[in-house]
Amino acid sequence: MTDTVPAMHSDQFEAELILRGVLADVLGLSPERVAAFDADTGLFGHLPELDSMAVAGLLTEIEDRLDVLIEDDEVDGDMLETFGALLAFVLAKRADG
Amino acid sequence: MKLTGWTAPGGSEELALAFGDGGTQRLLVLPAWFDEGNKLRHVTIETMRALERLGVASMLPDLPGCNESLAPLDKQDLPSWRAAAVEAARQLGCTHVLAVRAATNIAPDLPGWAWVPLAGKSALRAMLRAQIIASKEAGNAETSDGLCERSKAGGLVLAGYRLGAEMVAGLAEAELPHSALTSVTQAEIGGPGLWLRAEPEHDQAQAEALARIIAAGLLA
């Protein structure tokens, strides 16, 4: 029983690291800059360079690196608005899978 | 670098950039498509410059409907681009090919390399998704299936590119071809894929790494 809880936490930690890695590659930021993102850090609608095409690339890269499938109707402005919202979405997808 | 020209099968006069000369081998460079084409143009051209320094000549043709081409993009489809790539290789005297990303879908039957190949259907999916996100921001709900259905009546404008119905239908079905090209992975090049960048950016180290891989294969 006790060994399953740390395993889940480490999976969440890994997913968060991968998500930060994708954002670093899309935004062209250093890992240090992206490590400073918190739940309220604004993404789509806050960063002018993050246009719809860049977001589409971001989602495709998330699918590849995190082995999840994101449906059209799951994509909306709220889920993309902050780092916290995107991370919560990704963790929920991983839990479903 | 020199500007040269070639004639596409549809009759349009197209430009090509020529780097280096001499040698018995010449590389046809088929650039990435659409939005990725903009993001990778700089690194593609710097790869060709680096190849020239390594003694490899290369040619970068405009496909009909792309870059400086006066041919309408919405009249192109995958078969017409495949025929154009074959014809460009023949007229420009190319013996090998470097296909960048989705260009792998139209590479002529020559030996060469595919830099992180992207299936046509994946290229289309990214553009459809961008359209869905943009529409949602504007208050309209759209789906990939709905957009593809709408395309049948006269094509679609995706990410600013006017694609004909035939192109959209062709891309939707396009899996990566089983080609003889050697895949070059991003791990071999080092650094993140520049097509992912929200803003186009250049990385000279990536251009040099890709050029070294190709030159090593060509001049071996």
C-alpha cells in the first residue's frame, strides 16, 4: 500500500517536468526561466508569441512526449490560459490513460 | 549562393537557390511546409551554406504555390507536388535529396535523408487544431471532421494558407511513405526542434550538425 503513493507522485513529477520541457522548447526559454513558472503563470492570451499555431504545436508535442491523446473538444482557452490549468489537464489525461 | 530557375510540370516558372558547384553529386533540398516552412527557412539555408563549405552543392527549389511562386497554392495537391519535386530534381541535376519534415511525403525516388519526417496527416492535424483554437477564441465551435467536410466544397484557409480540397483530402490520408531515405532524428542534431518555436529562431549548431551528417554520407 505505502509504495503506490510515492510512485504516483513521481509520475506526476515526471509529467510536470516533461510539460516544462515542452514549454521551454516552444517558447525558446531556458529551463531556469520555465522552472520559475507557477500555477498562475499566464500562457495562451498572455504571451503574444503563443499564437494558435504555436499552441497547436505545443499540444501535439505534449501528446508525443506524454503519450496522451487530446481531443478537439477538450481544447479551450481556459485549459491553456495558465501553467496550472494546463498541468491539471495533462495530469488528468495521464490518470485517465 | 546563386538564384536559378526551373519549370514546374504545370508550366509555372519557379525559382531555386543554388549553393556551391562542382562535384558529381548535388543535393535537392525540399523545405518544410506552411508554418513550419517559415520557422525552418533560416536553418535550412544555413545548412546549405554549411554543406557548401564542406564541398557539397545543393539546390532549394520553390514548390508551386510556395515562397516566391506565382502559381496558386489552392491549385496544388500532393500528386502535383510530387511531380514537381521529381521535375525539380531532374532539371536542377540533383542526385540526392534532403526532405525536411512534411516534405518527406513528396520526396522523389533518390537516395538521401529525411530530417524528422512528419506525415502529411500530422501536418494537417496541427493546422486544423490551430484553426479550431482560433475559432474557439472567436466564439465558434469547430471540429476537425467538420472542417474537413467543409473543405470538400472549396478547400480551407488554414493558418493563413489557402489549401484546395484535393490538398486537404490528400493530406488527411497521408501516412509517412516507406522511402529509402535515412531518417535524421532531432537527437542526432541536438537541441529542440526549431519548428516548435512560437517565434522563428535560428540555431547555427543545428545547421552545422545536419550538414555534417549529410556530407559524411555523401562524401564517404
